[in-house]
Amino acid sequence: MYEGSIPWAYYAPSMRSVVLSSGDEPPRVTDVRLDPPKAGEVRVRVRAAGVCHSDLHVRKLEWDVPLPLVMGHEGSGVVTEVGAGVTSLSEGDHVILSWEPACGRCRACLAGRPSQCEVCAGVVWPKGVLYDGTTRFRIGDRPAHHYIGVSSFSEETVVPETGAIRVGTNVPLDAAALMGCCVPTGVGAVLWTARMPPGSTAVVIGCGAVGLCAVQGAVLGTASRIVAVDLLSHKLDAAKTFGATDVVDASAVDAVAAVREITGGGADFVFDCIGLVSTAEQSIAMLSLGGTAVIVGLAPTGAMARFEPRALAEAEQRIVGSNYGSVRPALDFPFLVDLYRSGRLKVDELITTRRPLEEVEQAFDDMIAGRVVRTVLDPSL
Ligand SMILES: [Zn+2]
Ligand SMILES: [Zn+2]
């Protein structure tokens, strides 16, 4: 490609990326230049990228994100170059991208809670940069931002070494992509955030990809009843195939009353995988004495929910937030892969359709209409 006025020293090969430039226009596939990985970083050729509901929040600018932005945070690929000092990865490795490229040194990381890493929460996520405060993406001579350290809607990306977890070459890369967000978010909410005891009653509100993974988490955690709640009957049918023992069609009945009846007075655990104010409030209203509401889905910035403090205190109920299923990627991704490889975790079944990067808007339309569980973008199409 002709380089125009860009000095040769700034030359970097260009590639196609889905770039969001403003809230007024749709994201566009754009020629973006990718600088080589710096120390502690790796370059990855993206092979599959899942379109997650969080990407829709970003697309609608319901969250604060730096623009322009190379979108996408669920993905997998092949390492094509490693920066100085990288020891855990080599060229040719297949990897799951993680949006929790934990620093390993802050208080949260040292305490074994990388989903609360202070460098991710303070620098990588809000500023759209890598650890050194800069970006590897450029449009012309202007920097473009990373999305939570991943930017998977792109032919290639550069991520911190801790943001790429090696996976065997015997794992399909589209399934591997989903193990970078919806699988740990849903399964982990049950197993790691809630640490649900066997025999508990569990309710999952919302049967998209994260919700179906929470249903599977409840199966793995040996819940006595697993009640799936959704507005769409085909999603409830899917929930049954993923292990739900009961379903509640919230378009037809009062979901809170139905759950209280099925569970004999309220559920031990309710997982809100939608992230609306109304579903957060319903989650609390569905609880048994001593029950725990786990907020998994993410509401728009500033949205506020209500609960009755006295009732919560008297019933000794808890409201818990779950970020990324409290996953520790380096430890837990291989475990999730083992579950998948041994047939105990359905991942392929979550993928409804595959599209090229250029069709990202159609993927969002399908998501809004409830036509898909997961669309996977394939940059090679
Ligand atoms: Zn996601
Ligand atoms: Zn950290």
C-alpha cells in the first residue's frame, strides 16, 4: 500500500479491523497499522472472535470507551511474533485471548484475584492502552485504542503475554474463542464467584451465551434444581438441552412468583445474566432466606437498582458482583478446555453462525432480535 506522507520509519503493515469512531455511525472495517509487540507482549493472528453483548454496549456507547477503538474482546488465534522477555509463548502457539491480562504484581493479583487486577482496572480497561500507556494500533498517524486489552475484531492484534493463554492445537479455535469470555463468565459465576454448594437451587435469568454457560456451571456444581428464565421460548428450549431442570417464560407469567413456587419459597442462588435494573431487582426478589443474588450481566453506566435494606438484613441475603466469573485465566482456562474436550461442557453448541468482519452490524442485529446465541467473526472470510 502507498504510504503517502507517513515517514518510512513509522511503517507497519496494514490490516483490516472493525473500528468504532463515534456513536453516530456504525463501526467500519478500516485499514489499521499494527506496530510490533513491545517487551512482554505478543502479536496474534486472530482466527475467531465471538460477538458478545458487551460489544453491543460499546457499539451504542452505553459505556465510557476511548475512541477510535478497535472492537472485540472474545477471541482466539495463533501467535505470530513475541516481544522481548516473553517466556510462556512462542510463534505458532494457539491461544485463547483473555481480557484480564493481569499484571501479577498488584494487591489483587497477589491475593489470587486477577479479575480485580488494579492495572487492568486503572489503565488497560479505561484508557484503551497496553501496560506502557500506549497503543499498538494506528489509523494513519493517529493512535487507535485497544478494547480491554484484546481487540479481537481484527485480522491481528497485540496483547500482553498474560492476555494470551496457550491451548492445544486439537481444540477448534472458534470454540477456543468463546472460552475467552462467555464460557468463564457464565461457568465461573457459579463455580468461582458464588462457590455454590452442591444441592443448592439455582436460577439463571437470561439464556444467551453467558446464561447457558451459567446453566452449565450449575450442572457442574450439582445444583438440585436449575431454573432458566427468559422471554423467548426457543432460548428456554436451548436452556433445557444445556441442563435446566425447569423453565419460566417471563413473557407469559410473573417470573418472580413462578421461581418462588418452583423452588419452594425462593432460590439459594440467582444469576442475573441480563444486566438490566429490572432483572437485578427480580434477582433479589427471587431469593430464599440466606440466598445470594449474583449480578453477572452489565448494565449501562450509571443505572441504579433498588432493594429493601431491612428485608435483606433480616433474611441474611447477599448481593454479589461477578466480573469475568472471578476467573484466573492461566489456571482456569485449561480446566475449561479439559471439560470441553471430555464432553462435560458444551461450547460448539453455542455457535449459531459465522460471518466476516464486514458483517459485524448484521451480527448485532441478530443479537438484538434474539436470532442467535453466538456469532463468530472469522477475519479470514
Ligand atoms: Zn464478553
Ligand atoms: Zn494486577
